[in-house]
Amino acid sequence: MNFTIEKITKDNYSLFDDLIFIRKNNREKTAEERALPGEHAEAHKTLANENLHIFAAKADGKFVGYVSAVYIPKVGSPKAPGHFFIDELWTQPQYRKSGIAYALMMEAEKTSRAAGAIGMRLYTGSDNRAARALYEKCGYKNLGCDACFLEKEWNGA
């Protein structure tokens, strides 16, 4: 399968927004939904954050998967400048097992190294065998800890 990897910017954000719609709704936008004017000012502002890196895979003229990573530098520790954290990695089901997720992870790694980070970190469910296999293929090691991922969301967010 032929695909390319692109960094998400304000110039290609509307195409990326279509992919996010698919992930949230399990379907593509209808013609009527595509015709609605999109308000992307907040997203464009977020994309300007130099520590946020989103890459998407394009196949068949549309984005079909993405990885979102955030660089968190260590303050006051010049020998340990910080890590990239993978926030999300997702590929449309029909494009899975085609090398897209691996290529997205390698793009995030390349960006992490260029930024001077000392490594990358991520969380995944211990029962998500496919994700764990991919991450191990990418060189990640299971630390074997009993970490618990906690989250708190604000109402209306």
C-alpha cells in the first residue's frame, strides 16, 4: 500500500478533521456535513504549540491514521532534556496491518530525536495485544510495572 506521512498544520487541518470525525462517529461525513463551514480557529491556535506534533498518514487521497505526540521538557535538568509522550495513535480499521502505524511511530521518533528528547513514552492497555506488539516492534520495552493510568475531565470539555 502506498501512503505518505504529513505533519498536521492549519493548511491540511480540514482533511485531518475529517479523519477525527470518522474516529468519533464510525462513518464519513455526509455531503451535507462536508458543505457546512468549519470553524477551525481554536484548532489552528493549538497546532501552533511548538511542543505538539501530529502526523497523519495519507492514502487514497485522505488521511487514514494519525499519531499525536507531546514534548515535555524537564526544567532545570540540562542532562535530561525531556521525553516525547505519545498521546494517541489510531488507524482506520481497513488500513491496519499495512505499516501505517509503524511509519507514524517512526516519524514521531524522528521528530523526538531532532528535538533533543532523551526518549519516548506511552501507555497502552495490557490487554491490547496488537498495540503492544507494534510498540515492541518499534523498540519499546514493557517496564513490567503495575502503573494505573488515571484521568480527570472537566465538564463541558
